[in-house]
Amino acid sequence: MHKNFFFLNKFVVEADSALKGYSLTDAFSQDKDTLILAFRSGETNKFIEISVNPGNPYITLRNKYSRARKNSVSFFEYYLPIKISSVDIALYDRVIRFNSEGYSMYFLIRGKYTNVVLITSEGMLFPFKKSEEPVDELLIKELREIRFSNEFSYPTFLIKEEDTPDSIRKRYQYIGKEISFELKNRFEGDKQDLGEELNNILMEVEKNKSAVFYSDKFDTLELGIESFGSIPYSEKTVFETTSEALHYYLGRRHSIEGIMDVKKKIVKYVKREMEKVSNKLNSLDSILSRESKVEIYNKYGNLLLINLHMIKPRMDKVKVDDVYEGKEVEIAINPSISPNRNADHYFERAKDDRISREKAQGMKVKFVTEFNKLKGINDRIDNIEDKEELRDIMKELKIKDEENNPVKDEMKNKFKRYIIDGKYLVFVGKDSQNNDLLTVKFAKQNDYWFHSRGVPGSHVVLRNENTKENMPKNILKKAAALAAYHSKAKTAGLSPVSYCQKKYVVKKKGMEAGKVALLKEEVLLVRPEIPQGCEYISD
């Protein structure tokens, strides 16, 4: 909820009060896409931390922040310090302003153009992050025409008789998904109460405390308002300020996602290695289960030495008396080598068989130990919540630790997400470029890919965690229903949906954004809907 307009509005009210009488004395960055604003009043310091990462923009107030001695860069030095007269927010737009008499600084949440800019009284614009959007004059004009407020805003909603929570959100997009979901959760069919209930929710956003909700069932972490009933949780932590809640949320989310990522990496490695070791043990058992030929090969060698005189040229076998058992025995020989060499050959085979069995026995002991070690790790991995302990296991197993690739780490947050039957994750693209990102960069080769056939729509990816088992048909149908729902066929009674594994989806050079080609496909005829057992996680 930290990107929701009204949550930002709540933050602005708190920040405006906290920063009265303060001056902005420094602005610096020591992490990519993160700007720190340092404020000072007398001997007291406060800090604003701003993330301009398009996938995870946020703003929060800190009482302490340690600047690194190295690898930090200052911004806007020529114009600092400036006395802050107010912290305010644009009416129904996610633009936060740090206002002063001479200059104003703005934090704009604008998708890929999310940024912090300083605008001087002379009309000069200085961005924190370089932008590909060359519209400085238009942006300055827009920001100067916007109405700002440092109070909590209550819009006037015109509710129609036929309105639903979804139609209201569509008309007033700044409401955001979290408040829309809460309204839907409380809506019981009385149209006249929709406007009143919406205002009640906004009043709760303003007056009630912020909270972080954790669900162990879905392993999800959500930021919201303590009174919200639309967020599933098994644990709820309430905070005095939005900043305290956001600090906790960001820290715990990073920890949970990091721990889950490490666990998945270990489990995947362990299961793969257990299968390899199991196959090796089966091969060794096959060797050890065969009857030993050491004694018989040695006996044949000795019998040939005793009966060298009986071996004639071009013979491929010879019958001799078995002095060990008192009967005649037939021994195969190689006519192309000498009688003595035939005897030596059997002694060598006896030696090879003995060494092979001894080696197999030794390897079996080694692999049994290795298998038991892997099984022990696999059995206890679910109960380990300490990231350092998991790192130690990775080090012990010599698993390459690619520490949190920022692009991959945050990529999953760029798509709409659903969970089917509490187990199967589904990712939905938001637009053409986002579809390409989902299909080309994010989806794995064995994931299932869906798209409504013959009409524009979102790419949909069903994560396939267990490639050894076939995906249940009912899960494929539910994912297909989501693909139809997120397409122009949304209002159709039934809609055909193409699907295949991602490895059969190709993006050819020169194709438009969102366009792909299928090397093979199957088709499901489904009703466009969010199917039963499918829950929305976040976008």
C-alpha cells in the first residue's frame, strides 16, 4: 500500500508536522535509485529516504541515517541549504512537494519516469535520475499548475445507482487497488452505502494506525491500515506512524524474499543431487548383487597353466580335468594369443573383478553417507529461518551464491500476481512492454504460457515448480480463465485460450512489443473470470 495515494497523503501529513522549522541541508545517494534528504533544525537531524525504483517506489522518514564515507554522491549542492515551509501532496496525484520560498523539490511516482527533481524560481529543473523524457518545460508548467495540500484529502465521489466497487475504482483511479479491495470486502449489495463506506475507509486511513499483515498460508506480507479486513493474515503488527510501518515492511519483505529464494535454491540443488546419488547407488548395488567371478577366473587361469600342452592352434575352447572339483570343465580361449597369455588373461579378469567390487563397496559407503547428508538437509530446510544458517548450508554444499540480483529479485513485483489453490503462482502482464518482460526475461523454460486467442490481452505465466509431474488440467484451465479475463474477450461467454510451455514461445527480431510466435500450441475453451480457488496477491 506504500504506493497508494491516500497512504502517501497520510505520510505527508506526518512529515509536514515532523519537518516544521527544518532546513534541507544535504541530498546524497549511496545506493542505486535511492536518494537521502538530510534535514536539520538546531542540533536535531531528520532524514527522508526516497526510492525512485519504478518497481518499488517509496518515501519514508528516518530519525537516523549513517552516510558512507565512500561511494556516496551529493546532489543539488549549489542550492542547499533551503528552508522548508511545508511538505504537501498534489490533489489526487502521487506527487509530493518539499516547498520553500526559493526552490521546490518534488518526488513524482510516474512509472518508469519516477524521479526526484529540484525546480528553481527561475524555472530551471535538476533531476536526481537522468530521464529519457525531454519534457522539462512541460513538467515545470504541470507542477506549477497543480494544487497541493498538506492536509488529508476527502474527494467528493459521485456514486451512481449502478456503481460497483470496480466501476468506482475505474472512474476514480487514484483510489488504488487496496482501498478498492477493502470496499469490495465490505460491500453487501446496498448501492446507497457505497459512497458512505468509501468515506469511512478513507477516514480509517487518516485516523487509524498503519499495520503490516503476514499470512503464513500464502507466505505474503502486506502493508495496510489496522482496521482493514480485506488482507488475509495470521500475524498483524501495528505501528504509530506510516514510516515505522514501512521500515518494518520493507525490511521483513526483503528478509522473507531472501530466505525463500535461498531455500528454493538449496531445495532444488539437494533434490537434484539426491536423484544423482540415488542413481549411482542403484548402479553400485547392481554391481555388488552379481556373483563374484574372482574364484572361477583364478581357477580357469590355473587350469590352463596345468594343461598348456592341451591347447592347440586355432582352438577357441578347451576341455580339461577340474582338479579342484573332480570333473571335466570347458574353458573359452582366444585362438589369436598364446596359451600362457590366455591363462594370464583369466588372472587379470579375476584381479579386475576383485578391484571393481572393492571399489564399488567403498563408493557405496561414500554415496550412502552423502545421500543421508542431503536427506537430512532436505528434511530440516523448512524449519530454518536464519539466513546465515542457510548461507552456511550453501557454502557447505558449494552452491554458487548469486546474492540477490536486483533485476531478478524485483522483477516478479512488476506483474500482477495470483495464487491458485494456495499453491500455483500465476503472473499477468500489464501492457505490451510488460508482457515482453514477463515472457522473455522472467518466465522459465518449463513454465506454462497463456494468451487469449485472436484478441489483444495480457501474457499469463503459470509457474511450474515441479517439472517431474504433469500440471493438473484443472489448474491449466484456471490459468487460461485468467488469461481470458485479462483480455479483450473479458465479456465473452466462452473464449479460446492458446497455451504451451514457455520454451515453445519465441520473440523474433523486429516483432512489435508484446508480439510473440508459438512453435506449438494447444487451446482451451474457458469462461473469462477469476476462477474459484484463485486469489489475487498483488500488482
